[in-house]
Amino acid sequence: MTKKTMNRKQIESGMAHSIGKVRRYNEDAIYLFESEVMRMNQESMLGLYVIADGMGGHANGDKASAWAVTAFVRDFFANIYPSLLDFETTPTDIVERMVVAVQAANHAILDAYPGSGTTFTCALIFEGKLYHAHVGDSRLLLINKKRTVQRLTHDHSLVQMMIDLGEISEAEALTHPRRSVLLRSLGFDKNVEADCGECDFDPDDTLLLCCDGLWSVVDEAEILKILKENQELKPAAEALTAAADDAGGPDNISCILIRRNG
């Protein structure tokens, strides 16, 4: 009998961040966790990815983002991860459990750092599926092998509401004087509502998590160009961050790239 050798990882990822060229502090927090298991003659991989963008202009924005990640991850490993390791059954309420973990993070901020706030966007990749939960204006972009970009999140911001109402265009929103005003974030409302969803994560799909310090100055065409020029994800993430810095770096910049191999 020959042993089955492990092929290249089912999921690859890369992350990068920068303080930017204007902010004095980096108030972003990033988390990346991947685990691979071989059992029952099958290989499977799980990936958990989080970006939290602490709100500038509020007290302890850096602590809010850091504490949100800590509280969410604690809840995930206590209440979600063990059930995903069960080889006999997979829970059908993964998204709902992720939302509960986001709410736990919200309550943790309210208790520890009242008056502070942060965006929070997380993605879980498991068994060919992508599960996500989101509050604020960081973004999840899904890029398929045909280089089509699908935005999976909807900004909880004043300018996005104005776009939805037809009052301004997306281009106008990028320079609007109130573009930084959020209508929903962690740390302000004990009953905060998180958007959530799930979809297939197919071979050769790429996922980008990024804060507004990146997407507000690097458009989707430039993102696709950088991904085409950088096949490895770590250099691609660094190139995206550098592009945001080169565009003025008006805010902290953070991103995570994840690809499912075919």
C-alpha cells in the first residue's frame, strides 16, 4: 500500500497592511487562520479571515478593532470550530453562528471600550463554500476565473445610502465630505445587525477582503490588473497595498487575498 501524498494546499492566502501616509496610528486589525486535515481518506481545509477597521476620530479605535477580533475568534473556536471538525455531520446553521459571534464581539467592545467603534468583516471557507458576515464599510470581493468581480458586501455608510437613493453617484461618493460616516458598526448599538450570506467558492476563485483605505483609492480595474501581474498572493496583497499608498494613502490600508486551487 502506498501512502497518499498531500498535494498543494486547497486554499492559498496572502495578507498585507500599511499605516498609509496620513494617519498617525494604524487602527486596523487583521486575522488569518487556516487548518488542513486528512481523515477518512479525504483531505479538507478550513480558512477563517477577518478585517476590522477601527473608527478614526473615536476614542480607542485601535483597541476596538483588536478586541473585536479577539472576542470573535474566541467565540468561533468555542462554538463553531468544534462542530466543523465533526466528520459525521456538518452544521446547517454556520452563517447564523457566525452572526452570533459577531454580536459577541460587539458586546465585548461595548463592555470594554464604550464610545469606540470598528467595522467588522469576516469570511469562512469550508468544504467548497464561502460563509461571510459583515458590519460597516470594509468589503468582500469575489473574483472568478473569468475575472468577473462580485461585491458580496453592502456598505453601511451615509454615502452608500445616498447612492441607493439616487442622490449621488459612486464616483461622487468617493470624494463626498461625509464619506467616512458609518450608519452601522460594532461598538455603538447593543442590537447591531450583521449582514450575512453564503455562496460557492469554486476552484480558481479569488476572494479579497479589504478596508476602505484600499477600495476607495484602488478601483476594481486596477485590482484585476495587479492580480494578473502577481500570481502569488502575498506579493499581490503587497502590490495592492502599495497601490493604495501611491494613490495618497489617505487611510490605513489592509487586505487579505484567498484563492481556491483547482
